[in-house]
Amino acid sequence: MEAEGSSMLLRHSSECINKGDKKVFTKEVEDAIVNHKYIADF
């Protein structure tokens, strides 16, 4: 987190994250972040 409140996502290390009994796919997370209405792309 930067001082002004921004963050930068650089890369992910795997295609799937195991969270308990759920599998979270990094591409789905990335798509949700990129398409969120409060995320600006500079």
C-alpha cells in the first residue's frame, strides 16, 4: 500500500490458491479487481 492509498499488483506466483476447502483462481481475483468500479487504471 502506497502512502496515498494506492496499491500495485505485480504478478501472481500460482494459478490457484487453496483457501480451506475452497480453490481460488488468481485469474478470477484479477478480473474482479480490474473490473471493479473504484479501481483506476493509469
